[in-house]
Amino acid sequence: MNKGEKLAMFGGSKTIAKGDIPRSLVEWPIVTDRERQAVMEVLNSGRFTSVGPGAREVELLEREWAAHIGAAHCAAVANGTAAIELALAALGIEPGAEILVPALSFIASATAATQRLLIPVFVDIDPVSFTIDPIAAKAAITERTQAILAVHLHGLPCDMAELRRLAEHNGLLLIEDAAQAHGAAYRGRSAGTLGDVAAFSLNPSKNLPTCGEGGLVSTDDETVHERVVLHRQFGEDLSGPRTYVSHVLAGNEKLSTINAAFTRCQLARFPHWHTARDANVRAFLSRLAALPGLVVPSSPVDRTHAWHILRLRFDVAGMGHPAAPPGAMRVLMQRALRAEGVPLQQYQQLPLPAQPALLDRTGFGGYPWRLREARRPGYEPAEHPNTLAVIEDSVTVQRWHLNPAAMPVLERCAQAFEKVWEHRDMLADLARSLEYTPPWQRHRT
């Protein structure tokens, strides 16, 4: 890169041009002959479901994942959202009860609760870890609160010691949403073993993927595990020959054998890939951290990061432009970096309580909120200042870094950041004149 080179968004050469990046360095998931053979074996067997003779691949995946994270039990289910929903169902939380949910997360963290007729109460996040703030969670507890959903956002475990103390002191259940945290650990224990029950996703975008959709529910509680298994297949007891007798009202949320076979192959290589990814990401973030005002994600000494998503914050004061509006600066930096070929995304433009579906309470005729005199409708941005600040000034790197061979690509991305940073003064001037409205204000009704 030449000093003073013109930005691509203004007619300069792209740092990463189309066709520069070999697919083998960024493809995810990585599909090898091992996966193809495993899937073909299932197809040739004709055993496609996890009922009866076809259950072997699913059962093996469950055992292998439980052993990998050190959990007593694991149940494979249809997807990550189903994993959260079935975890909540197995705990027997009373309909109409409140569950604390971080204000920054994928919407499944909230909709899974509403599907079980639980009322999500949104809690602000810690601005460094991006996970639920235990102090804010404590302030949100009422006599109706029965559970905390600890979302290990982007792959970093929550402060589980503080959340566990809070849960035990108030008689609350503690559920892990570990959809993005495969391979992460907290104080020497794996994500998925830190709460009363945990939910993982196997979506193709995840660190441990499948070839479609899938999920895993882990727990050390045998009764909870049995209830998850009961609820994933129409409430039927499948420990013996199928009788078609339903013991609880439940749907069909089991995993297919093809998905299980694919994920078992991925799991066999998971430790090696996780280690390689960790080294690549740390080297990449170390280089970016040298840029003034670019705040990179970190991992506290008591936990490890899965690096599922890399969230980067733009500190306008640290960039030397404290008067630049953070949201407008983020928009321009994102445009400039994308023009250079870096595939940045904002990821979650709205706090969960500002999502129209939750704000308007549509989809279930006003339930679960109608079960009790729920908290007032509407959303006030001041309730979650850290969440709004993170949304305003951050972008994310997704997927490209998951491939263990991605280091050359990440080096090119770092070059693009360094190029854009040389022009940050000009971009800051533009940001001050840019017409900008925060997304949660655009969507307010």
C-alpha cells in the first residue's frame, strides 16, 4: 500500500478486488470428502430421521458433543431457536413469567421466550464484552422474574459467576444462549456447562456448523434432559418401541440424521480449527489495535473467546475527532472499508426491544403480554444506553475469519483498514455534514 493512496470509494484502487480472494481461504463451512461420504452413507441407508433405526448418527453426535464440552447430557434438535425454546420448556417456567434478556442479541433470544409464553424483559449490556450487564440485570428483577438468559454474544461467555450469584440469591433459573460460543470457556469450564441448561446453534454460519439447520441442548440435569427429549418429538416417550402416545403437548423439533452426520465430521476437526482461528484472529486484532480510535474485541483473563463475530468500535475521540457524530462516522467508515473490499456488516441495527415485532407485540395476538398486566408498551432509548452506543459506533466482521486458512485474507483486510485510517480526517469532515438518523429512531412508531 502506498502512502496517501486514494480511497476506492472516491475512485482509487480497491485493496481487495473481486476475484483476489481464493474461495478456499474463506469458504465456510469447509466441506471435504469426509462430509460427502458421511452424508452419502445416510442417504444409502435410507434412515433419515432420528426415530427408530435412524437415531444412531444423532445419538453419536449427542454423546460426542457432551464429551467435548464436559456436560452430562446433550439433546440434538432442529435448530438453535428450538434449542432455546426446548430448554425453557424443560425448565417448566410458568407462562407469563418474566425472563431477563440482553437488549443486544439476535431476535431468537427473545422470540424463543415468547413462544413459551414468557415475557422478555430487556437488560442493557456491558460496553466491552457486549454481554448482559449483571448490575443492570439485578435492577430489572421483579417478583415476576423467573429466569436469566445469558447470551454469549459473538462467542464471549458472559460474567457467569456474577449471574450465577444473582440467580441463586433471587431463586432464578440461568439459561445459556451459546449459539455463537462453541469452544469458548469461562474459568476453565466450557460454554454449555455454566448454567442450568444451554442452547447451541448448528447453522452453517456457526463455528460448529451443519449442512442445513440444527441445534444442541446441553445440561447436567438428567430430568431437564429427559424433558427436552420428550418435547422435541410430539411429547412421545421414545425409549422403547414407538406407541404414538403423547404425554405432553409438543411439536416436532428433532434433528435429521443427515445433519448429524455432517456435524460429526465437523466436530472431529473442530479443536484444530478452533486453535488456528484463535491464532489468526488474535494476530489480526493486534494489528488493527494499533490504529488510533479503533477499539477491537478482547477476552478477559478468566475466559476464552470463540471469535464467532468480530465487533469493531470507532471511538471518534480516539480517532482525533471528538466532534464527529459516532453514527455518521460509522456509516462513512463502513462505506469506505466496504469499497476497499472488506465485507463489513452492522449486525443488529436495533436493540431487541425496538424490533417492530416486539414493540408492536404482533404474531401471537398480544400474548404472552396479555397473560398478566405486563410492563407498558413502547420503547425508550435511554433505558439501554450501552446497547445504543455499541450499535451506533460499531461494525462487524463475519464468516471470512472462520476458515482456519484465512490469515492471508485477514492481512489484506488489515491493509484496507490502514489505508482508510490515513483518510480518517477527511471522513470525519464528511461525517459532520452527513444527514443521519439512528436506526431505532427511524423505526419508532
